Amino acid sequence: MSSPTPDAADSWPDRMGWALDRVLNVMFLDGDDTQTVSVHAADAQAAGVRWGCVVCDILGALVQRRHCAITLDPDGKETPGAAARAGVMILAVFAAMWLATYFAVRNLF
């Protein structure tokens, strides 16, 4: 799924991963609702913003090599299931951040 939007030929996990990716981009990164975290991070990386570089490095290690670059290249070949893996990985990272914040605040009181 290297297109900016999923199509009917994409599997259910890919479509769900793509939708979750967009929701997390809006909720946590104040991104545009038409972008995924990968595209937002790739744009930030191209602009030299530190968080974009870090996110793209993580996605490259856990989801697919050069994942951010491939999301910006319409002719790039994305690994099957990469969108689903990216969505699940991003959800897991945000869940871990939420839990860490919850327990840190809870222990303060």
C-alpha cells in the first residue's frame, strides 16, 4: 500500500493499520488528518526536525527498511503488511508512553 489512501484490494489489517496511523497522527502529533505518522515523520525528517529523524529510524528498524522514504515515493514498493505492522507498532509505542505517564503521575501523589 504505497498509495496515500488504501483501496479495496488492500487487506483488512492494512486498511485498519492505515486508519489507526492517521488517527494517531492527528491525536498525538497534531498532524493533518490526510497524513499518516510515516508521511508526517518523513516530512519532518526532510526538514531536519529531530523527532522526524527518530521516528523514521524506528519505523525503518521495526516495520520496513526505508519506510519513511517509501511512503513519500509513489513508485516505492512497500512490503506487504507494512501498514498493519506500522499501525500496531505505533499504537504500542503510544500505549507504553501513556502507561509510563500514568504510573509516573500516580506515584507523585
